[in-house]
Amino acid sequence: MENIEDYRKAGKIAAQALEFAKSLVKPGISLLEVCEKTEEKIKELGGELAFPVQISLNDTAAHFCPDADDNIILKDQIISIDIGVHINGFIGDNAATVDLSNKHKDLVKASREALDNAISIIKPGITLGEIGKTIQDTITKYGFAPVRNLSGHGLDEYNIHTTPTIPNYDNKDTTILEQGTIIAIEPFASAGAGIIYESSNPTIFQLAGKKPVRSIITRQVLKEINSYNGLPFCRRHLVKKFGLPKTSFALRELKTLGILREYPPLIDKSHGLVSQAEHTILITKDGCEILTKA
Ligand code: MN
Ligand code: MN
């Protein structure tokens, strides 16, 4: 595979950045500071953001990204950190959960162990359903529910979510994995329903097409968005560059034009606490190589 070195480099930086973010997570620090320092770290290490650093708390499984004026302080939450880095468009995606309450160690262990167990059975020829079953069995053994409507995914150049879809439960999918495929596996364990819903107030977006844009303001903002090469972006980064009024105006216009995809926070239906673990791996001749390794 010709781009494997870029994948390896992106994966290594993503893993180092995740370790760095985990080391920052302590009672008293703001969520915003963890995000911003980690994003700086990624650039320092020579990586680009494949998506803004995401830190989801408690019953939020994913897709939370603080705005520029966010004032959440970390205290005793369950904190899932999800980091994506790219090198020339080739992405490493990984995540981990920290329990600042110290009361939910098993919840954190459940998703991590599900990930480890899935990785241990992976080799060419394994079916997606078998991976899902391993994840489900591990998480239910701890008394939790795997989040069924979130899944792992393939990765491609400047494309964070592509086929195959890696289930977090036994969906009986008989599609087999082949050597050379790069996927992210990401089990979520829930102390609640194990089904997430899309809430409101998205802060993460993606450009979903091209259309002629009239206003000068939106054109300016769009120029910046285009520099992300189709990858997700957050309002905070635009607000830093253009201020809130211009950013809001532009996002509104793009939404009206129907070319703005929104990613609102994903929250457990019964508001159970959720943990997540994720690695990006390459399927090798007789197993797999973990690419998101520090
Ligand atoms: Mn991720
Ligand atoms: Mn992912």
C-alpha cells in the first residue's frame, strides 16, 4: 500500500496527542483548554486535524466540541476524548475515556476491553458480524450495553467515514475483511439504553456540496472551509478567524443553500453514562497492525 507511511505517521501523532490530552484531564481544567492545547500539540508534532478534537462528557457519546466561549470545567465527569489526525489526507482516528469520578472504572474497562478483544481476533477473512459479536459479548459481560447505532468505519484519503461499517453488536453481517484494509474500530459502552439520539446545537459541521455563494462574507468563510478538504470543522475555529457575527452569517447561508452537514452531539437515549475506545488498524496477512500507537 503506497500511503501506508502517511497512515502510520498520522496514527502515531493521533496516539501521542491522545496521551497528551489524557494527561491534561484533571479536575479544574476547562474543556476548552484541553481541546486547544491538544490541537496545538497535534500541529507541533507535524500533523493536521482530521477533525476538531472532541471531548464528550457523561451521557454524550460523541460529537461534542466546545465553542469559543464554552465554560465547562472538568470535575468528576466521564470524559471521552476522540482525536483524528491526518498526513496528506491519510487519517489516524483514536479515542479513550477517562473517569474523573473514579466510580465507573468498569464502564471505562468495558469499551477498552471490547476494543482489545476485537483487535485480537482480526485477520483476513473474519466477518464484520464476528467483530460485532466480540464487542457485544465483552460489553454485556460487564453488565453494560454496546451502543448499537454507532459503529466503526473504513478510512480513506480525506474521508473519515467510509465502508466497511464495523458494528458494535452482532448484526450477522457476513462481509469479510481483506488484507490491506484500514479501519477504525470504536466500541461504546453504555450504562443506559445503548441507543443514541442526535441532540441539538451542533458545533461540528462538514461541507456537503458546492453551490454558488453570493455574499462576500460567506465567500471568505467558505475559502477557509475549503482548506479543510472536505473534512469536518468546528464553529470555534471559524469564530477565531472571522468573529462570531460573520461565522454565524456564513453558516446560516450555507445551511440555507443545503450544503452544510451538521453533527449535533450524540446522547444516550436514557441518559446513561457512556465510554468509548478506538484504534485505527491495518489488516495484515495474518492479523492486524495498530496504527494509532504512540
Ligand atoms: Mn474517532
Ligand atoms: Mn472513528
